Amino acid sequence: MNLERITVDPAVMSGKPCIRGLRVTVANVLRQLANHRTTEQIVAAYPYLEPADIDACLGYAALRVDDEELAVSGP
């Protein structure tokens, strides 16, 4: 997993995680994947993206899930 493709810059998209400094957020790509768009469809819609960028978004999301603290209701 190549997380170097994910960048955070306060001057780009208000500091949200983006792909290679482009104005495409990780969240945008993840929403598209959640809506059953394929890597090929996303790359066709954003020709400046590469399949490895999509993989990096998934890797980033997987790492972030482990960082989240979730409130768990107990008995």
C-alpha cells in the first residue's frame, strides 16, 4: 500500500486528505466505491487518476478505521 499518494495540504480542499495534491478527496473516491463504481469507472471519470490512487484510498481508509474511537454502549 502506497500511502505517499495521499496528501494533506491546508491550501488544497481545506486540508482534507487528497490524492497526490489534486483536488480529489479520499472521501470522494470512497463514496464512489461505496456506490459500486469500479476502479475503471472512477479512472475514466478522472483521467488524471491511476488505479494505484484508488488502492491508496482504500489503504488509507483501512488504517483510519483503526484510529477511530467509537463509543460503545454497555449494559
